[in-house]
Amino acid sequence: MRRIRSSMLPGYADCARRAAAKQYRDEIQAAGYELRSLMPSIGAAVGTATHAAVEHVLRHKMETGEPGRIGDGVAAAMEALREEIAPGAEWDETTPNLQTAELQVRRLAEAYMPLVADIEPAGIEMELTAQISPKWELTGKIDLYTRIAALDDLKTGAVRRPYQAQLGSYSILLRSHGKPVTSVGTTFLPRARKTKPQPPPERQHYDRAVCEAAAFATIKEITRDVEAFAETADPFAFRANPMSLMCSARYCPAHGTEFCKLHIDQEKDNGPVD
């Protein structure tokens, strides 16, 4: 049974080959292609840690009626952060070191707290699976499902991005398990530089039908591409996007390998033009 993860859908729309190299690494390498190993992104690590803090606070409220202590949530977040970056990390200008990362995680968790009073959780970090064809299954972990059947996904990052296909796949998973979905949306916590104040959370709601349509279209593309690659071992079974801002050795395990030669060499070619 092949698997599609909900979290891979937005990236697949940007560059299918990069997303496939991450999700279907074993199949690609079994076909004879070597892929690069990537260091964990500090942005992703900060996001995972923030999720741990929010999960602690909301799960305590779901189970007891009272929010968990933010201090305990931050402690869980710091442990998660250290686990994420244990192999090392790709630091960036927004988060250049561990001290900054810890500060940002604390600020992000605290920024979420004013929202907690109005949230009535019915499910936290729900791991769901649905069979979508005889050979394929869809899996996803849903951050928050409320008592009024609202689906909300927590996002952190330097820039807010669209996640309709991912949200649509979560809605599909919930409804396949008999749970109604009245609304889908994201709560975005901006990861700001430590010299700048922490911005407040940004909440965004989307049309559920549009999100599900985007999810189904992307899922159809993934199944078609993976099955074509299984038959041909041709990298061009997966659409590549060298125009993507993430087309770099920092973000893509296929970059500069035999599996993808569409990148731009860092060294300038000053040779003659025919």
C-alpha cells in the first residue's frame, strides 16, 4: 500500500520532483538514483516545538476543561526543539542560533495563548488514515478539531503561505471517519527576528469545497506520477520547477543529482556562446 501524506500536498504543487524525492526516497533510490541528505530546517524545528507547547495547553483543556500551564507547554517545546535539531540544523537569518530559536519558541507559544479561551477542543493532533484506492492510502495529523466541527491547522514561519490542498485533505480524512467539518482554516504565528516584536496570530478561513477539490487534484497527480515512475524510472514522471524559490541544495534532496539536472549551477559559465 503506497501512502500520501497530507503535509506533502502544498509542496507537491510547487515542485513535484522535490516533494517526491522527500516522500518516496526509497523507491527512487531503488531505481538507481542517489539522493542527497538534508539537515533539519530550523524553521521547521521551531514550528514542531511550538506545536508541542500548544498541544500541551489544548490537550489539558480538552481533558480537564482548563488550559494547561504555559510554562509546562514551553518546557515540552524546548525538549521537542532539542530533539529536532539533535542531528544538526540549517540555521537562517531569522533564527541564526539556538538561543534565538528558544526565544522564538517561547514567544510563539505565548502569542497563541489569547486564543485558547475561545477554543473548545474535540480532537488534538489526530492521526487519521483513509484508503483512497486499492493501492493508495491518505494519512494526516490534524492539529485541532473543535466541538463545533471546525478544523484548524497551526502554521509558523517567516511568511504566510497557502495550504488549501493540505486543509482539504484533512477535511477528507475527517469526513471519511464520519466527522462533519463546518469550516477549515489556519492560525499563522509569524516567526519574527528577535530584535522585532512578536506579531499577533493571523487566522484565515477557506472554502472547504475548494480545499477538497485542490486536495483531490493533487492526490490524483501524485498517484499518476508515482505509478508512471514505477513503470519507467524516468525522473520526468515528476514535474520539476526550477523557478521555485526552494530550488536549492538547502531544500531539495534531488538538487544537483542524476534525478534532477534542472538546477542552475552556482558557478557562472563565462565560456563562448555558439
